[in-house]
Amino acid sequence: MAFDEGLATRIRDLLADRLDVAEKRMFGGLAFLVNGHLACGVRHDELMVRLPAEEHEAALGEAGAKPFDMTGRPMKGWVVIDAAALAEDDDLRRWVGRGVAFAGELPPK
């Protein structure tokens, strides 16, 4: 599984104070789960973020965002953020925070 370890480390640093976060290798990369629910992950040098379905289309209009598509069918509620749009820590913090907030609203598994 190939993923950007540097990006994964930056995400780990953002989530270090949370006791409800776990890591799991999936999607050919590394996923971060909150209470057992996928929140975000790293695949290659991109960030995958899980969002509420109603925020999906608006998120695609943001810089660096594109649909998450591994099979030819984009996954609703998931976006991929390219590496260039994550160069600033504030941008990474914002995207990771959105995924963590959504996953945190779901009932624990």
C-alpha cells in the first residue's frame, strides 16, 4: 500500500489528543477512524475526507477537491484533496476537522 507517510504524520499530529481515533490500512492507503467510523485517510499523496452527503457537491467546488472514485462510481459523501491544496497546515486542519466532525456525530460502532 502506497501512501505519503509525511501526510499521515501531519494528520496523526492533528489527532494526537483524541482517544477515539484509530488507524487502519484500507483503500490502498491509511484510514483514520473516529469511534469506528471512517473520517479521513491518505491514499498516495492525497487526502480522502468523509463528509455529510448534503455537503458533497459544495465541497467539490473548493480548491483541490475532486470526487473519490476507485471503481468508476464516485462515492457520495467522499472527496479527495490533492497534495497542493494541503501545503498549509490550516488547510489540512480544516479538511481533517470536517471529516472528524462528521464521523464523530455518528453513533459509536
